[in-house]
Amino acid sequence: MDRRLIHALASAVLCAVPLAAQNSGIALTTGADGGVEFAYDPRMVPPTGLTVEAWITYDDTTIPTGLNYWPTIARQNISPNQESWNFRVDAATTGNRALKFAVRTATNALYGATYIFQPAEFANWTHVAGTYDGTTIRVIVNGVQVASFIPPVVSEIQDNGGILRLGNGDPAAPGNEVWNGSIDEVRIWPMARTPGEIAASMNQELQGMPGSLLVLPLNGNYTSEDLSLTGVPFGAVGFVAGEPNILPITPIAFVIGQGSSTCARVPELLAGSVASVGNLDFTLWCVRGPTPPNSPVGAIFAAGGYTAGLPPVLGITLNIDPNLLIVSALQSPATDAIGNANFVLSIPNQPTLVGASWVFQWVFLDPVCGALDLTASNGLLIAIQ
């Protein structure tokens, strides 16, 4: 594909008129059992870190006391003591205002970061996120980190399978883990996004974002944005008006080709937010890369286009055209502790950049999973909008 076709694709997307968001969410009440359940999908427990985010309201004035209550935004695996992660308020027996994001490590221990919030702080729509990068758990509110915790082990999240529940948690005491407010625009990313990335996209309803991202818009139905999953509601749950300031956006981003690896773990390149003018936190990510013991160095390449059907070079599929290479950057170590690489590409607030486009690909020195000691990601075409 040459530059003219890339720009044609970019122009087609730029000229498209997005559909108006329905701006709905779900509402629940602690004590009245209800929620939404989704069948297991690998995107719910990525091995490369995690970001769980949502818009929420929470009424801390009507939480029952006397018994243990754990109002839950989302929980992966609802079997007692088997969750891979959960995001909830630890109200306990006294109505504590403690927002906690917890993950289960490979040692089967559950660790969490807790934010003590103020009375009525979440009475209006508020964006909350929990992240884990293999070393640190963080809680982020409205794009600002407010709490963190470092577990004693470096580990991927333990994948215990099971269903994903929104608005509820452990069913052992029905009603006691039901959320007490509203939930909108739940997203699960396969990496620990930065506060800046979260802030850049929290007011956007992402449509067609490439990569292993799971988006649950809750816009009048329980179907994921990519139509691959449909949740099943139960009990006392219904739709209400959602966060009013979310605007739909379709990124100009296309996956090019496939990654190269002899192992099941194939590097995947994706963007952590939309490449828009003024997004100084725009970051390219490569997840499922080789971990540092297996790869001392990696490199990201940017080209002005790609050509389909190029023969492999040193065992890897070329998803960029080397004749159009613009720039490359080496990274050592190649990835973080659990195999992620990232590259910040700050986009200044210059309208003349709209429509500029590049194709990116990551390559790693990888004697374990590389046919000729190299593995590579898919390609990703990005245009600024």
C-alpha cells in the first residue's frame, strides 16, 4: 500500500459522520441483587497487565451497615476467593468510603490499592480506573493517580477463568456486593495505561479501536462494542441516562498483517488512545512481547506505508515497507517485566498535522520464539485526526 491509499483511507474516516452516542448506563442498589454477566473471554484477564476503567456514580449515604457490604463495579470470576481481579468499594460493616482495585498474582494472593474518598465525592459522574503492570497496582480518578500498592512479587495476573460480572461480585450473600449507583462505559485494556492516556480518552466512546481491547458501552444493551459478547442481566438492574459528556470517536487505525513468532505468545501492537491533535500522551504499545531474560533489545520502526506480500526477512513478516522507512528507535531492555514495550509519540496541537499517517512495527531480538532469533508484531497504520 502506498501513501496515496493510506491518505485515502484516512480521509474516508475523517469525513465519516459518527453516530450520536445513546449515553446510557446501568443502575443498581446495594441490597437488591442484580447485575450483568458475561461469558469468559481471554481479553478479561490479559497476561500483559491490565487497565479496568468505567464512569460511575456512587451513593455513599444509603449503604447499609451491620453486615459486610462490598459494592462492586466489576469482578472477573465470581467464585469465592477465586477472582482474578475486582474493582469495588470496601464498605465493610460501617459504610467505609474505600475504593479498591485488587488483582490475584501467580502466588494466588490477592493484593490491592485503596483510595479513601470523601463523602459524596462520587455523587456525580466520575471516571475511575484500576491498573496493574506486573509490579504496581494503581487507582486513578478522573485521570489522576490517587493510590498505589506494590505487591511483594512480580507476576502476571492469575487467570482463573470464570464469568465477568458488572455491578455485582461474589454471590455468597446475594445483594451484599451490588453496586449502589450507576455504571457506564466499561473498558478492559491489555496493559497498564498511564494517567495521561486515561485522561486523553475518558470522555470518548471508542468505536473500532484495534487490538485486544474489550469495550462494554452499556448503550441500551449489554453487547460489547465489537459485537463479540452479549451480557445477561439478572435481578434488579436497569438502564439510566449515562455520563452526558462522552462523545463517540472512531480512530483512524488499521491492523496491518500479523506478528511473527514460533511460540503461542505473539507480539501485538496497539494504541493506548486516539491519535488526535493535542494528545501529548499518545502512546504506542506492544503487548505479549518477550520478557527481558529472553530479549535484551527491541526496536520500533515507522514507515510511510507498507506493501502486501513482501518476502520474510530473517524469519519475520514485514508489515512496513522498508523502502519507505522514516525512523526507528532502539529500546533496551526490550520490554518491561511481563513483556510490554511502549513508545510515547506526543502529538502537538497543530491542525496542520491532521491526516498525517505512518505504519509502525516492533521487532525484538528473541532467540526463544524467533525462527531466526527475531520476533515481530503486526503492523499498525495510524493517522492523526
